[in-house]
Amino acid sequence: MEAPLLDETVEGAVDYNGRPVLRSKVGGWRSASFIIGVEVAERFAYYGIASNLINFLTEELRLSTAAAAQNVNVWSGVAMMLPLLGAFFGRFLPRTGLGLLTVSATLHSPSISSCQQTEKSLPCSPGLFQVILFFSSLYVVAFAQGGHKPCVQAFGADQFDGQHPEESKAKSSFFNWWYFCISLATFATVNILNYVQDNLSWSLGFGIPCISMVLALVVFLLGTRTYRFINRGDEENPFVRIGRVFITAVRNWRINSSEIAHEEEIRGLLPHHSSQQFRFLNKALIVPNSSKEGGHTCTIREVEEAKAVLRLVPIWVTCLAYAVVFSQSSTFFTKQGVTMNRSIVPGFEVPAASLQSVIGLSIVVSLPIYDRILIPIARNFTGKPSGITMLQRIGFGMLLSALSMVIAALVEIKRLETAQEYGLVDLPKATVPLSIWWLVPQYVLFGVADVFTMVGLQEFFYDQAPSGLRSIGLSLYLSIFGVGNFLSSFLISAIEKLSSGDGKESWFNNNLNKAHLDYFYWLLAGLSAVGLAAFLCFARTYIYGKGNTT
């Protein structure tokens, strides 16, 4: 066994005081464990809200099933999209938003009190102030999530030196174990907090996540002296560099490419595969004859960065169908579970939202099997450090996701048939005598699909983004799910309008025994199949950046 490189300085890495550091002093799993701890606490807080939000909206704020699902999707979409805009504020807002959310859930509206005293048989609506406070605090949390998520994950991955053989392997495993730990946190959240929210109080159910975020800050500060920071010097803003490439290429659109300004280009040093892809960007390397004295052109590195970002776009687009499917587990799956038999033992019912813990459990079980068994076996066949390529991993997960929608549709057909068989179609509050455990297979497939696609997307967008844009790469990965949530909300809204009226029963009828969630699931299965086919076409022609084929 080789002795540890105690005196080796990590190129480009500094400690929290800005001093160059030895490999043994900072970084690696030592510092990554603190960062993972921060994310575990943050995930506990986030899913403490997200997993049961649809029940709060329908039961406490009296929204319809379709409207509640749309609100959950839009909120989740905002939380996933804001990483592109709100990174600066990510450290300060989570505790503020969660605190306000706790207050809003604690408020007992006067209108509700008077309604309950006079018209107990009618549903009571909350006061306007409570609704405004709740949604305001909810979106403060979303904004905070947007700033926090991509920064902390990119920072965690930066603790491993990709140029060092051992740390390079550790970096690949980091994404697996990152997701393993946050899935474990999710499993605990949906089992503990959903029970608290359903059986004790919503204010306590929102207050515990607030405490969790305070603990996250403490954990982050404890690891300060172990963190490895990448010193990028006074590099120009990467957005400016990449934007200049596109602008210069457009300006030089009509100029003959034989006027390339760089001698190294004349020698053909631009990688052949890259020079042939997105050739129009090569025009950014040209300086017109009329401006050679003072004209400004782009460097090879800048053109390569622009091409790397552009290569990500087709993968981003084709994964949107997966993201739409992903958004269903915290909305309609949960509402289905509310209607079913949830008894485990006499006197105890499983909270419907707690079944989302099956996703976390599936991930917790599957990830070690994938990382420690499947990947070493695959390495023997492919010779690749990661066993299979990142895109192969993503594609297999997308296939499992499509299958989960097929199973969800079949289970919903069974639930509707059972409701009809027992004469419960017109009794929305009655329990359909079908065990909630029928929903487990679709949740399990969700979890296993996450192991492949979700973790694969994290690693892919981190690895394939230019080195100065890794936080942005992870923001792009998160934005897939942001747009996916918006698309889900749009689909629900459009289908609600098209399927209701003129005596027709909406697919999302508040009485789920008259609804047709099975139609919606079949639609999503079809969209997933189309998305997977498109993904496979683009994946076959994708050119990995930085010489990486994993």
C-alpha cells in the first residue's frame, strides 16, 4: 500500500484563509461529510413541507384537488428554477421562511372560528391574512432553496481533486453517497413529520423543520477549517465569456472561416470532434481583415466552454418528461392514498404522505447495491471507472420511470373498480376497501429510477459543465425539475378545463372515485416513452467534454 501524500499541495486549492494547502489537511471525505450533514438537515426541512403540502392545501386552505396539485407543482418549480437567479441569498432565507410558515399554520382565523360555531356541517375557509402569510412564507422558503442547493452540492464535489486518481474515484462515489444520505433524511422526514402534521398539529410540523435549518448552520460552521476552496483567481465572469462567443459568432456569420485569427487554429489544435460540432461557433475565432489591428476575438477555451453548454441543451430538454412524472409522488399519489385503507393495526392509520418514505427506502437500499456490486461488475466488462456511462445510467432510470406510470395507472383502475364494486362512488369521504400497500410498487420504481436518473443527472451536469460553471451546471440540472413541475401544473390546468363541463366528470374531480387519474397516468407514460426515445437519439451522438466518456 502506498504511503499517503502528506506533503503534496493540491493545485488551485486554498484553505478558508486563502493559503495553499496540503492534500491531507483539507478536502476529501473529511470536509465532504460536513457538507453532506448540512444537506441532510436541509432535506429534512424541505420535505417536511413538500411531502404533505397537498393535504394542507386541501384540508386547511380548502383548495380543490386540482388547484392544490397545481400550487404544489408551481411552488416546487419555483424552488427548482431559482438556483439560476437566487444563489447569493441562499444562506440567509431558509430559517426566516420556515419561521413565518410556522406562524401562518399557528394562526386560527376568526372566520374559521365563527364558521365552526354556526355552520359545522359546511367547510370553513381560512382568512385572507392567513392565506397571504402562508403563501408568502412558502415562497421565501422556495427562494432560499434556490440559492442553497446548487452551491452546496458543487462545493461538496469540489472537495475532491479530479486530477488525483484516488480522489477522482471518490468524487464519482460522492454523488451516490450524497443522494443516499439525503434519501435517508427524506425517509425519516415523511415518517416523522407527516405523522406530526396529521395527528398533532401543523404548526409543530412546520416548526421542527425550522429547528433543523438552525442545526444545519451549526454543522456548516463546525466544518469551516476543513473545507477546500478552489482558487479561480480573477477570472472573468463565465456568463460574460460564453455570451461573447455567441455574440461574436453572430457578428461574423458571413465572414469566411479561412480568416481564423489564431495560429494554433491554423495548426489544427482545436479537437477534431469539437471543431465539427456546432461549427457556427468557430466563427467566434475569426477577426475580420478590416479590424485586425484592434479587433477582439474569442479564445479556443471560450469557444469550447460555449460548445460544452450547448451540448447540454438536448439532454436537458429530453429529460423534462421524467421531471413531470417525478412531480406526481407528492401530489396525486398522496391523494390516492387518503382514500384507501391505511390501517396497520386497530386504531393506527398510516399517514398517506408517509408512503413517500418508500421512495427514500428504495434509494437507501438500491444505492449501496449499485455502488458496491453493480458498478464493480460493470467495470469488468466495460473497463470504465464508473462502470457505465452517465447517459446510460440516466436512460435506464427514465425507462423505470415510464414503467412506474404504467403500474400507477393499473393500480388506479383497480381502486376505481373496488369503489364501484362496494357502492362508494358517490361517497368521497368513505374508505375504499383496498389496502394502501397497492401503491408501494409505483413508489419503489420511483426510488430505483432516482438512483439511476437523478444521481446520473447530478453527476452529468456537474462533470460536463465548464469548470467555472459547475454551480450553474447543477442549477441547470435542478431547473429540469423546475420546468417539469411547471409543465405538470400546466397539464393539470389544461386537462381540468378540457375534461370538465357539459356534465362531464373532470379527470381531477374532488371526489377521486369519480375522477380518472388513470387516464392522466397513461398520458404521462406515453410522454415518458416519447421523451426516452428522443433522449436515446441525442445520447448516441453526445460528445463528452474534457475527454470524459463516463
